[in-house]
Amino acid sequence: MSFTIDEWFVVALARTIRDRETVFHGFGSPCAQVAMHVARRTHARDMLLVEGATYAVNPDPPFIPPTGNDLVLAQGSTYQMRFEEFFDAAVRGDVDRMFLSGVQIDPHGSTNVTAVGPVSAPKVKLGGGGGGCNLAATVGHLTLWTTRHRSGRTLVETCDFVTDMGHRTREGSRAELGFTGGGPEWLVTELGVFDFDLDGHARLRQLFPDVSLEVVRAATGFPLRVAGDLRPVPPPGAAELAALRGIDPLGVRRSEFSPTDLRRTFEAPTGVPCPC
Amino acid sequence: MSFTIDEWFVVALARTIRDRETVFHGFGSPCAQVAMHVARRTHARDMLLVEGATYAVNPDPPFIPPTGNDLVLAQGSTYQMRFEEFFDAAVRGDVDRMFLSGVQIDPHGSTNVTAVGPVSAPKVKLGGGGGGCNLAATVGHLTLWTTRHRSGRTLVETCDFVTDMGHRTREGSRAELGFTGGGPEWLVTELGVFDFDLDGHARLRQLFPDVSLEVVRAATGFPLRVAGDLRPVPPPGAAELAALRGIDPLGVRRSEFSPTDLRRTFEAPTGVPCPC
Amino acid sequence: MSFHHSNDKLLSLASAAALVSDGALVALGGGLSSRLPMALVREMVRQGRRGLHVVGSAHGIDVDLLVAAGSIAVCEESYVGFEQDLGLAPAFRRAAETATIEVRESCCATILAQLRAAEFGLPFMAVRGVRGSDIRGLHPEYGEVTCPFTGETLVAVPPLRPDVALIHAPLGDRRGNLHLDQPYVLDERFAASSRNVVASVDRLVGSEEVDRAGITIPAHLVAAVSEVPYGAHPSSCYPGYAYDRPHLATYVAAATAGGEDLADYLATFVAGVDEEGYRAAVGAARLAALSRWSESTADWKAVFA
Amino acid sequence: MSFHHSNDKLLSLASAAALVSDGALVALGGGLSSRLPMALVREMVRQGRRGLHVVGSAHGIDVDLLVAAGSIAVCEESYVGFEQDLGLAPAFRRAAETATIEVRESCCATILAQLRAAEFGLPFMAVRGVRGSDIRGLHPEYGEVTCPFTGETLVAVPPLRPDVALIHAPLGDRRGNLHLDQPYVLDERFAASSRNVVASVDRLVGSEEVDRAGITIPAHLVAAVSEVPYGAHPSSCYPGYAYDRPHLATYVAAATAGGEDLADYLATFVAGVDEEGYRAAVGAARLAALSRWSESTADWKAVFA
């Protein structure tokens, strides 16, 4: 059974979700969006899935469209939260996990989706953070991801602009700011999977088998911390791949990857048990 | 054409409503409730009528029931506000008039519907103020009414407990408290009609023809101020009486009057023009 | 207030009511004589619940019955009574006048602000009004806050996070989805701000039917649901039934007289019976008459005669 | 914000758009590529509106087109772009990078809090979060407030009271009642907090039909309504039509190239035509195809190909 990096990457994202969690993704996040549906169809059948900008609860869309606010995403849902209903739930602590990405991500998991260069006259004006700046403060756990780690411009020592706070900024730690959420728990990149150590600093836990530690080190803009028990990323199970291919026939997840990375394909070692 | 005091009283209340006002009455207020429908069916056809505890906008109920929260009150309405939708509108200043009553009413229009005697161990524990305590601060104008002026216990120098503030309390004036509403504009009793002078003090403007100034003075627990141009209360018009009898076939308005007062009947001087 | 993920929350009325502990902060759904959670109220009385702190807007027989049964320690409603029609709430009035309950009378808008603080995850909310009213004096827990922009001083109120909200709905499914008709009163806010929603429904139906009717309160906010026909009686639960005015009058008379009369009412309609017994005591004919409101305006009027 | 009592608010698109003055604080309804008030946006461009201060959540071609046409001075949205699919917003990006517009980027939840302050009649609202984000630095108008109960310091935000909210609905009546399908995004909050709601509807129908569909925004909040078929195109307005992805791609290409290409787009689809001309330029066949989403999953997928 063969699969591609975008498929494996999405399964790695899906596995950061625990069953019975209430989970949310923002718009413009096809990989996270697909990952949530994969999780709900495999190991997290009782999660409460809030479908992005539609705020639909536990929908079963026939496919994922190229926009995060389309009626197709609410199909099969019995209830759609109001905009404010979702944000209130997240602020008061009823949302357990949110997926968050960044054009820049610092070692403590702060992210920048606002501007590259000085914000007053940016080199690149990015789209903006949507609701992240408040949500990141109060949602239970954050799963961060990027598909552009290899570029060397994504994992940086310092973000040009902090849109969404990670474990600490120059203003202090989350505790010092009175934030009720736990902050970044995972950072999944197309090269490997990081968790965050006791200092709230990213630490490499898993590597994709076609990637070397040197490649990761070279692509990472801050001193790389590596877990003692560094392992390869566990391969996707058949059920996870089937769920993924079922929910994303248009392949919107691929829009996040560079053409080069999309050529990465893998063979499943036979007889790997699916965790679901 | 003959009519009774309850009918005339309700018409007097109705005439305090200006056309195109947004008007609200609380629960347990049959006279105000009937008055609003009379106004909307006669001189204030473009008022926005918010029907008590149903928050129905411009309904046309077939009759007024003995409770303020019944489905019949929303009949013919195309829209029902949510509870919070109404209160927010009132607090931000979109509600122009509210009807408010009191077991005690002081000269500045503060009202008591909480307790007679010390609140810690009351002589009579009353029902309570519902939403009045906040609404009285921000609604544009208040029309106060009582059907128990004659008792001598209603218009008092000082309320045992101020549930809803009038023009001033010992804490100060409305301006000093930063209230955005105009406070009491009219006080209609079964003896006559008061407005409020520049000190925000009740002032008798109209008398029912079967009531003498001495009766009013004797029944009023504070020095009576009388307008220079004291007049009789203008009699109800045929259209007003027809509207009233149409909307209140159960006669719920009568529940507010003493049996003695209910015996007061009047003959319309012929050829009185209806103001509507 | 974290979400309830179970897909089957159906409980017996006894088990549902048992989720309310003695001394709990309880939000009562509905208002005046409409959609009051009466079956849950009666069951709490049967179970001898004590020391409850009830909060809500304008209520009637639900609160008065709990007071009559000695279940309430603190009453923080904005109104308790039977409007102009049947007047003051007898048991509530007696208990307040003898200081056997603590009355922390509040205002609908203030309660809304406090529920919003809880729902919005904020440690306080500001309110206009309240100043100038002696109600302020009944609430030492209120504070003050100065607006950093205008400099004006407003009353600050703390979050109100009920331990449980008791909500009656005409329709619901076993997952906990509830459909209500307007007016919702504070029920949506109670559901979002309370730690647990315990619901009773006149009819338990499939999710599709609740979905068609429209989900007012979603399953993830609901901890338990119990099916009790006429569960809001003697208050109304449209479109099913109008309120039972003669029954309210019977109650008010008994509660006003107190002693034997009140004891008889409680024995006949509450302590001595289960809900099936309650419906039998009220009488099938009477219950049927309350559903006849929709047949004609004359029938509707007749219900209130 | 006081209520609108008129029983006939039907205006031509030109008269409706003319209710927005140069320099106005404008709330844009809908979100991303769904239910954007595009006909009103195009008409404002035709009328040469200048100096607008736009506020909202996550938006796309509505804001980018206004920036391309030079109508915007200040942009206070939480996001402007075309998601992963079509990427950054070309005109918005260029204007921000050359500082020809002021970008006061905000956060959905902060904007919600500011709208609520206006809706609730409060001089400020407290928000969690924002601290720790550099977005705070873009908003000198924010303040701080200390909770009188917990002592914690929160960010205080002032009320946001738009001069006008531009809202597109599939259905409405001439009195101004509007029916929307979920997600409402911020439209309900905009309607309650803005001084005026100016609406466009795909279909003007009788009040009974809006009532049957469900009134999302009531007439008393609406100042004007104009009937414009496909008035949200190229964004979606379900159940009528899906969003026109190829058209968005055409726009993004033209706006990215700028100069002639952008001028051509504006001439062909905005300045050079009225809305009838716009629909003709898009093409009846294409518009019909966008309504075919409901026929089958294959058709729905095909719309996005």
C-alpha cells in the first residue's frame, strides 16, 4: 500500500486529537480540516468536531471544498453554532483543541500570519489571524502545523509579528498573562513532529523516514532540541488512508505543499496495525 | 354612549403614547397592556408595540389573557424578540416608553414593588420588579400608573423600598447617576392625571369629573402640586372605546380596580371629537 | 461547563432530579406561568431537596411550591407571584415576611448580565441602572467599575454559573437536543452558562424530528433528559397545552390558607403521587381541555375562564 | 440605532448604496466567500465612494475590490484573502505594503466584543487574550480594566457602532425583514449595533414568505432594502448559488497583475456596467451552473472544479 506525504502528514495531524475532545480549525486550513474528519472517522469517533467557519457540529460532508465557508461543509450536521456561540464556548474553556498554522513560527509556538517584515510597511502583508489571537489564549490545546519547514523561513528564532501567542512572548508567559488555555502541544511539519518541553520550547520527537536530522537542523531557524527517544513518524493505517481519501476527493490538502514535497511517496511496511 | 372608569382610565393611559414610539409594558399590567393595543388601533398606528413577556412585535391578539406570558399575545406578530434582544434594545436606548406601576409611588416617580415595611422582615412582601430596575434607567420615557390612589397608601412621601428609580433618589438625580432615560413623564391614577414639573415632582394636570381636588389632596401622601391650567380628563372617543372593548373581551383590565371604583360610570358628552 | 458528549442522556425523572444536590445553585427555566419545569420541581420536593439557591427572572408556582415544601434557602428571582390575576405568591410571601428564606431580589437585566459573564468567560460584567435602586443594597457581592474610556462608574456584577439549569421543552431527543418555542426567556443563556442542564420533555422523539422543529438547545450543553408528559403543568407548554388557571387558583388558595389545606395539596399533587398519579389527580379531561386552545378563539378564551 | 418604523424601505441599488457616505464606518456582512454584499460594494465603487473605514471578520473580494478601487482608507478586518486556494488578497496586499491604506488588523472575538458593547449599551467590554499578541499594538484605542472581584487585568475595548452595515440576504420583504441561512457570521450583531442596516436581497417576497422561512434580521433594524438577483456573486448565497471560484481566480489574476488587467476587470464587471450588465458579463450559463449544486454531489463538486 503506497501513500504520499500529504496523506501521511494529515494522518499525523489527526493523531494529535484525543477522543471526546471538542476540536476546531480555522479557515484556510485544508490539512487540519481533513485531519479532523479522519480522526472522527477512525480513533476519535466521539469527538465534537466544529467545522471551521460554518461552526457546524459533527457534520459528514461528502467532500471538502476549496473554501472554509461553504454549505457542503455543514452537510449531515444536526446543529450549527452561531459565530458568537462558538467564540464564547472557546473563551470560557469548552473547546479542547484548535489547529493553528503560521508563515512564521517561533520556538515557543508563537505564530505570525499578519506580516513579514515591519508591520507598518511589510515586505509581505499576509491575510491576518481571523479569531486566533483570542482563541489561542483560552483553547485547551493547540496543534500547530506547517508544510513549509523545509524553506528555512518558517521556523524562526523570532516572529516579525506575533499574531497568536504560544507559550511565551516578550510580554511574559501564559500564566503571567492570565491565559486559561494550555498553548501549543504539537507542531507537525512536513519534516517531522515536535512537542514542547517544560520550558515550552519545541522539541523534535519524530522524523519522517526520508528526512535526516541534518536537514531538519538546517531548516530550523533556532537551536534544534531533539528528544532522547527520537523515532520515525508512525505510518498511516489503512483505515486512516481510506477515511482521508474518502473525505478529500478534491485533494484540497495538497494545496498546502510545494510541488517538490508532493512527489514524496512511501510504501507501508506490511502488517502495521492501525491505531484506530 | 356610556363607559366605566376602567375604560376611561385605559384610554387616558393610551393617550400618553406618541405615534412611532417603541413601547413596552411589563407583566401583571393589564391596564397598560390593553392601553398599548388601544393606542396602536387608534392614534398611534405606526408605534412599535412590544408585547410584554412574549416580546412579540406588533401582534394582534384576539383577546388579552389573564397572564402576561401566553401564546395568544403573540398572535399576528411576524417577529418575536429574544429576551436579551429586548433588554439590550432598551438599555442602548431604542425603547421610547415603558409603563410602570407601583404599590408605592413617591413625588419624584420612584416606585416600590418589592416590600412594604422593612425589606429584611417586610409587613408585605410584594412580587418584585422584574426587569424594571435597569429598564427605568434607560428607557426614553416612563408612564406610571396606579388604580389605588384613593387608598391613601399609594402616593407616599417616601417609598419603603425603591425598586425602580424615578427622577431622583437619595443617591441623586438621573443625570448624576448617568442614566440615559428621561424618567417618568406621566402618572395616571383613577383620580386624575399628573405630569412632572421641572423639579421632576408630580403635578396634577387633569381630574376625572367625579373627583374633587380635595379628594385627591386627601389621598396623596405628599404636598399636592396642581397645574395652573387644571382640566378635566378628556373623555374617550368612540373609536377608542370600540378598540378597547374589542381587544379586552375578558375584561382583564378590571382586575386592577376596587369594586367601588368599578361602579363609576360616565356618559359621553355628545359630539366630542375623537383625537384619533 | 464543558460539553456533554454522551449520545444517550435519557434518565428517569427520579434520576434526573437527583442530579440536583441539596444547596445547589439552580436556574429555573421558563417564566411566569409558561414552560416552568414543574415535574422536576415536584420530584425535587418528593426527594426532600433542601437549601436550594434559585435564580431566574419572573416566576410563579415553581418557586412558591419549592418554598412551601421548604426546599429553598435563597431566592434570587426578579419576581415571584401570580400577576394581577391571582396576586402575591403565598408561601414565598410568608417565608419572606418571617425571614425563613433569604430574598436576594434581583433584576432580569442584571441576571442576564451575570449569566453572560459566565457564558463569555469573563470575571465580571458592567450594568447600567441598578444604581438608584435599593435592589443594589440586597447584593453586597456587586462591585463597581470605572470605564477606562468615559470615566463613568458602572455597577459590576460577578458571573452567575448555576450548578444546574432545569429546563422543560415540548420536544427533545435522547442525545439531549431540545426544541423550544418562543419566548425562550433565559433558557438559552442558562444552558450556556450552567454546569449542567437537566431537561424534561413532553415528548421524546427522534433527532430528525427535533431537527425539523429546530434545535434551540444543542445536545452538547445537556447532561440529562427525561420524558414527562405534561411536565410543565400547571404552567403552559405550547403548542401542547395552555396554563391551567383553575389549578393555579386551587394552589394559591391552599398555599394562602397554609396548614391542612397546603398539606392536602402537597399530598394530593406532589408528595403522595408520582407524575402518573399527578396527571390522574389533575384529571385526563382537564388536561385534554388545555390542549383545545387551538380549535377556536372561543375555545382558547374558555381555557382561561 | 433607534428603530426604523417605515413600512416601505424598498430602494434602488443606487439609492441604497448612496446611504453610505464617504469616510463612513462600514460593517461588511457575510464572510470569506459567502454572502458578501457584492452588489452594494460594486455600486459604491461606481459612485466613487472614498475614505471608507471597513470592519468585519474574515473577508475576501469585497474588501480587496474596494481597496483596488481606492475606496478604503482604514481596514479593520480580522482577515482579508482567498484562503489556501487562491492565496493573498492582491490589492489589499499591495496597498498595505505601500502604506496607501491603514491596516488596523483585528481579531474576530475582539470585534464581537466591541459590537456587543454597542449592542448592550455599554461604554466598554473586557476581553481575554489580545495581550501577548502584537495586534494589541495596532490599537491604541484599546485600554485596560481591572476586575473588581478577581483583581486580574483585562484588555478593555470600546464600543464599535458602524454607521452602516451592508448585509446581503437571499430573501427579504419591502418592510425590511430579512431571512438568512447559517452561518450568519456577524450579521445579527452588525444589525443590532449599527446605526443603519442597508440590505440587498436576491429575491424580494411577501412578508408571509419571509416569516415562513424565518426572520433572521427584523424590519425595525433595517433602514433600506434593494432587490438584486445574484447580489452576492461571485460569493455564494445558498440555497441560491455556490461561490464562483473561476470568477474569483479571474479577479485575483487581474488584481495581481494590476494596471491594464485590473482596469479591464473593473471596466468589464464594475464601473462600466450596472448590475444587469454585470450578470450579462458573467454570463447566464455560468450563473445557472452555480445553482446546480443541489442536483447531485457530482454537480456540487463540479462547481468547485
